[in-house]
Amino acid sequence: MARLTAEAPFIHPDCQITGSTLGAYVEIGAGSRVANSVLGDYSYCDRSCDIANAQIGKFANIASFVRIGASDHPMEKASLHHFLYRSASYWEDAQDDADWFARRAGRTARIGHDTWVGHGAVIKPEVTIGHGAVVASCAVVTKDVAPYTIVGGNTAQVIRRRYPEAVAEQMMALAWWDWDHEALRAALPDFRQLRAEEFLEKYA
């Protein structure tokens, strides 16, 4: 029997999942936290990930210790400390700053379909990672990443394209990530054996 199913996500121990929607065949690695986020079908994260305020497409591959939607502190105020907005933790007569948390929740990070985010990478709020892109291990991504582009470093810079632009455009037009489970199974030998150009020649 297959370990992953369409009926319920596979959630490993010690996870915290709040205000989030998880698609079919999704897996959440041990010790991960997912808040105010959507993970599309077939996406997974490995252990100890911290994902907040994110829209993640289908077939996203998120390695261990990744942080998506890493929050900021109020650098323009007199203090950076979270007593400013988590005030109820410090005083009985103070409330948390609801406006601060609403602004934070609205700063969505977007991760495309068929992406790979390497171990220990950080993706800042309001950054978009295009379909098919790769983020190298330990990269800090502060700007949008074009589809089918590989980036790395702190702060992340383009390393190279994953596919030539014409191939990337054809792959996005094919949108195989929208195929149903049976169609994916039928094409599995070709996914395994064919290079991208050969795959497009057969299916595009």
C-alpha cells in the first residue's frame, strides 16, 4: 500500500500546523511548523522546516531546515523586540498588536510548481519563486526568482538557467503538474528516462 494518499496528508511527529491547507499526497517532515500557508498536491517538506504565510504550488521539494516567509522585526521603531507586538506575554493589561500580525500574515511568499528549495535556505516574505526554479542550500532569497532558474548565495544570485528559455516556456505550457494521478503513473517511465526536451517532444 502506498504511504502517501489523496485523502489525508502524511504528517510526521512533533509538527505544528495552524491555519493551513494541505493538498493531496502532501508530506510534512518531523518537527516542522506550517502556519497560514497552502501546500499544493504532491508537495513536501523535510524535517524541521518553518513555513509561514506562504502559497506553495504542486510538486514542491522543500529540504530540511528551510525557512519560508521568515518574519521581520520593526526596525523603524524605538525597539526591535517582540514585546512591542506580543505584549500580552509581558503585561496582564496589554493586548497583542493585531495590526502587526495582520500585516505579517498578508506578506505572502509564493513558491511555484516543481520547485526545489535546498537545505537551510531562507525565503523572505513577498518573494516569488517561479515554476521549476531551484534554490541552492543555505541561500537567502530576497528577490523574485524567474521560472526554471537556479539561484544560490547570500543574498541569492542567479547561477544559471535550469532549462533554455524556450524549453522552460514549453514546460510551463505543458503544465504536467495539473495531470491527474493516473496520467502521472502512466507517464512515470518517461519522467524517469527522458530528458526534458524528449519529454516535451512526446507530450507537448
